[in-house]
Amino acid sequence: MMSSVSSPSTHTAGTQEMLLREMWLGILSQLATSIPRSQFITWFKDTAILGLEDGTLVVGLPLPMSLNWHLEHYRALTLQAAQKQNATVEQVVYKVDGGLKDDPMRTFDLLKAFPEEKRRKVAGRQEVRLAEGIVSKILNSRYTMENFVVGSGNRLAYAACQAVAMQPGGKYNPLFIYGGVGLGKTHLLQATGNAILKQMPKSTIVYTTTEDFTNQVIEAIQQQKMEQFRKRYRLVDVLIIDDVQFLANKERTQEEFFHTFNALYEDHKQIIVAADRQPHELQLEDRLTSRFERGMIADVSTPDYETRLAIIVEKAKEYQIFMDMTVLQFIAEHATKNIRELEGILMQAVAQYELEQRVPTVKSIAEIMRKLNKDPHEEEDHVGFEIPPKRSSTFQDVLEAVSRYYSVSVQDMIGQSRVREILIPRQIAMYLCKKYLRISYVRSGELFSGRDHTTVMNAVEKIESKLQNDPQLLREVRSLEKELDFV
């Protein structure tokens, strides 16, 4: 067994623990720069180095559900960062230690240790003051070019935004992006703004909507400050305006936007606009339409199945929720309208998980889709997909449900392995079989590779005892009970 303590001396042990703690902070500092902040805070909260011996770095995780995620997504990055801190590290292994949760002596408060850099906000509003008199909506840091899922329906728009981010005010100016509601236009606009800001931190980027721009024009007219309004917008390096279709029938706003557009364009400042249809289909003045058409026009259309699946997988990562691939495929197959529909279904699943301790399943997702899409007077068989008829769960169903939930094989569960990652799921399966399937201890022992009935009895009693004071285990068992229709 590996340990961070290499000497019986308390002083030596304390020194070793301090060194490992400092090493982990250094590793976290590197990871924080290569992993999106929301994911970093979620997946590395309550983690620590448990030991370092013979080139093996043992990283502690607070929850068993985090294990596979770290193995798949973060082990290589963690190893790379660890080797920069200590060249003797050859491999990273993980160990679940529930005691790490909310233990400030062994773990770090990531929100304090890695504070988020913020720009000056306008009090009480989702805006930021960039310079004297210039106000912009806050660019959401979650929207990046890296986490935008590219498919056949948005490839051209994505490539154009990448080109603009590399050279603002260059070849693709203005950039006009159009497409239906919920297809990713806002993500692209803000991602482009974030990419430019990353490359040119001192640039003045204004991201706004037509409604806000119109309100600013009205306010300037009322206060007789139109000249100041015009001068402010001439200071902008990049102007990003969403929903320009709402300029229709707003003659004065169109006029001010036209002059602002001309001034920025002539000064080689980047202009990016988005609408729900092409420029010639907008009910705008011809001179404004012609300005839009002189630049790059790219559409964002409804994503195909493969793109929808990739998007929902990415969104599940953002929400830090574990979902079986069959569930994700089910969502991608049936949520075909737009990206917002996909995200809306996922948000409902997240709410169920957090409030009801229900792990998302095909059945629970189908229920959500019924509620979101179905007319209450419509017959159930008109929903557009079918749910298998309900039947009583069996011993095999229990094994498969526990196997999926904990990402362990059925063979390992009924086999002889005694590692903790297998032992706990096996004990839970025995508990469920006893409580809900009424399988006797003797019969259960036979089904689990001929174990003695006392082994099964001890396992069941152990789970029953832990459920009294282990909220995380209680949540996991409740999820399995609902998945198996036991409750």
C-alpha cells in the first residue's frame, strides 16, 4: 500500500505531507490554465495527493463517480503537469477517499486559490464598462471556439469566425451570420469576441443586441447627447451586434447604426452581426443591406444527428453530469429542432439528478420530452417515440444497472475481486436483490459465484448501516432504485 509517510517520525511525516500539498498546488496551477474553469473547479474540488512512491503518484478523489472521468479525461494532463513538478513521477493512479470532501487540511478551496479575473461591471446589470461611456454586455467565458461543436451545418460560419479572431478588421469584414433560433449564433459571436480578447487583451470589444443599441439611441436623443453617443462608438475596436432583424421599422436607429458602421468600417475595425435570416430578407434600408452584403455571409443550420450527439456530449461535460451513451444517443435522435431543445432537456435531467437523486435514463429522458413537447390532450402514442412496456426487474437487471452506474463489468461483480471499486457495487447489488427481489442470502450467495450466505448477509447489513450516515451512497442507491422501478 502506497503512503505519503516514509518515516515513523511525526515531523518527517508532516514535512512530507506539506511537500505533497505544495506539489499538488503546483499541478493544479498548471491544470487551471489548460482546462475550462467550470470543469476545473468541479472535477478537481476536494482532490489531493495521497502518496508518491517509486514513481507512482496517488491522487485522491472524493467520489467514486469521479474515477472514470479522471481516468478518461485528466490522467494524461495530470501526469504531464506532475512531471513538470517532479521528474521522478512515472505514472498517476487514483484512489477514492471520501474523507477528502470538505477537508481544508488536505484539499484546496479552488475558488479562492484560483480566483477568476473580472472586468469592471455596471452595478446590478449583466454589463461591463469598457471605457468612459462605453458599455457592453458581458462576454460569457463559457463560450469559446474550442468548445463549439462543428458540424456540416455550421462549418463555414465557424471557419469565418476563426479567421476574424485571427485578424480582426481584415478579409471578412463585416461578418454576417444568420440562422434560426437556438442553433449556436450567440455562442459563435461571443466565442469570437473572447478569442479576440485573448489575443488582444487591451482591445475594446462591444457585444450588444439590437434592443440595447436602440435603447441607447433613444436615451441619447432624450438627453440630447447624440454627438457623445457617436463619438463613443468610434472608439470601439470590435462591434458585435446580435438580432439585427429587429432594426426593422426603426428608422432613427438604422440611421445611427449606418453611420457607426461606416465609421468603423473605414477605420478597419471589425463588425460582426447576426440575424435570423439573410441580409436581403431583412426589412432594412437598402444602404444598410448593401453594407452587410459587401462582407462575408455565413449560415448556421439545423445540426445533423452526429453533430447533435457531439453537442449533447459536450453539454453533459459542462453540466458535470454522468450519462450513459445510450441516453445521450436517445436525446440526439429525438431532439431535432435546435441546440436549445437539446440543452433544455439536459437541464431538466440535471434538475432531476440534483433534486430527486435520479440518474438520467432513457425512460426518465422520455418522460422529460413528453412534458416539454407533448400536448396534454394528445395520446401518448403520438409523442414520436416508444418506451418499452414496463416489466418486473430481475437479478440480471440489477447486475446490469449497477454495472452501468459504477462502470464496472458484471463479471467482475460476481467474480472474486476484492478491490474497493468492485466491492462496493457488489455489496449494493446484493442489498438490492435482498430488499426488492426477495432473494435469500443462500440463493444470492450461489448467484454471486457460490459465496457463503454469511458473506451476503454481512454485505447487506454493511450497506444498510452506511445508508444511515453516508448521503452520497444514499443518493447512488436511490438512483439505482428508481432506474430499476423499485420505488
